[in-house]
Amino acid sequence: MSEANPPEALSWAFMRAHPEDVARLLESRPQAEVVALFQETPARITAPVLQQLRPSLAAAVLHGVDQNRGAVLLAMLETSMAARVLRQVSEERRVQLLAPLRTSKGVALRLILSVPDNSVGAWVDADCLTLTPEVTAGVARERAASASGSVERIVLLDDKRHPVSWVMLHDLLRAQPATPVGKIAVPIPAMLVAAMPLSAGVMHPAWRSSSVLPVTTRLGTFIGLLRHERLTQVHEQDRASRGTDLSSVGGVLAHGYWQSMTGVLRGGLALLPEVRRISEIPDER
């Protein structure tokens, strides 16, 4: 790829430094012009701008650029934004964009997209650090330092990708480098099932002890983390758009049902069949 000419270099520098401002500017431009910009400018420059676009316009961009460019841009988005955008593209285009994405991020996106957008699983942050309990504190600190974004806690998974505990950053920083992280881990208060309705998730009692909870498939496979603040925001938006009331009979029944089901699933976990292979994970709704 050739180097940018001076005017392009200035534009690229501005996009790097001010992606949110560029996104607001692009939202006022003709859609064809926006698509052309994302097609012709390197993805490493435009991906942070795409992250800041409203999802409907970002979806139009992924529809308008060629398939290879679309797949590269999708891979560079945060998982939560990628899921929101993919919900607004056609089924055919979604399959095309996801096909090259065979990483853990691709698996997470397929899981997120397998549940309705008014369930807790649709809003998880899958860009979080996970390790196994035998990893040492020294290695964990290196992974945390190189992770994108800030790391407040690390989720520990067993060999079936079930969350078993988590490590707080302050405990990790105090630990001796050779200490296995499983030795400094603390219990997870509760886990949310991805298909749980927003109305039930927002009322879960575990929020009283933690502002963040893991979200799993019905078989316990880890998908990502969900913040109470984010869940509350999404729930309020969903309520406003649907014109429903959380205190309605339906909301109360949904809450009671999912609290009951959570207890049943927890108690019967040992009786469940073996977790299916990764290729089958998207069917675990």
C-alpha cells in the first residue's frame, strides 16, 4: 500500500486523534460518500471511527464496502458494537462477514446473535480477559497490560469454558509472580443466562454485591461480562420503545420465572450432558 499524500495524511491524523468528532461529521454526509471513505481509507484508520457511528449507519457501511473490507472492519470493532451492527445487516451479509471470523470473538458474536436483543446476552462485553486457574500471576499481569482497554478483573475458566471464579486487579498486583491465579481468586456472586429477559436480569439480587456479572449460555459456557449500569440503560431504552412497565404482571412473572430457572440450572448442572464442540456453540440458546 502506498503512503498517503500530504492532504490524506492530515485527514488520517485527524481521524486517528478525533474518531468521535469524525463520526458525528460523517453522520451528516450522504451515505454513498461515507461508504466510499471506508472503502478507500485503510481499515486501521477508519475502524475507530466506525466504532463511534450510530449502528444503523455502521451497518450501511458494512453493506456498502466490499466483503473483505467489511470483514476486516468488523473484526476491529468492539464485540458489543459489532453485535449491534450485525443485527442491522441482512442475514446473507451477516453470514458473509462472520465467515472469516473464526477466533474467540467470532464465537462470542455468534452466541450473542443467537439470543433476542431484549435479553441480557445481547448486551455483554465479550472483550474481556479470561485465563485458567493455573496461570501464574506474573503471566496474568503481562496479559492484563497488553489487553485492549482497562482490566478490572480476570475471569477464570475451566477446561469447558465455564466460569469458576475471578481475580481482582488489586489482588493480582500484590501477588508473587509465581503464584497461580487460582490461589488468589474469589467466588463469583452469580451468573446470568444469556436468554434471560432484560426485565429479569435488571432485578437480579446479585447486583447488590457486584456491579459486574458473567453471562453464560444455558450450558454454562462463558460469553462475556455485563455491567449493571449498562443493563439498566438498555432496559430503560427497551421499556420506552416497547411502552411496557417493569411492574406489569408480565414483568413480575418473567422475573420470577428466571429466578426459578436459575436455581434449577444451578442445581442440575452436574446432570447436564457434555458441552458440545465450539462449532455447535451457536445453538446453545
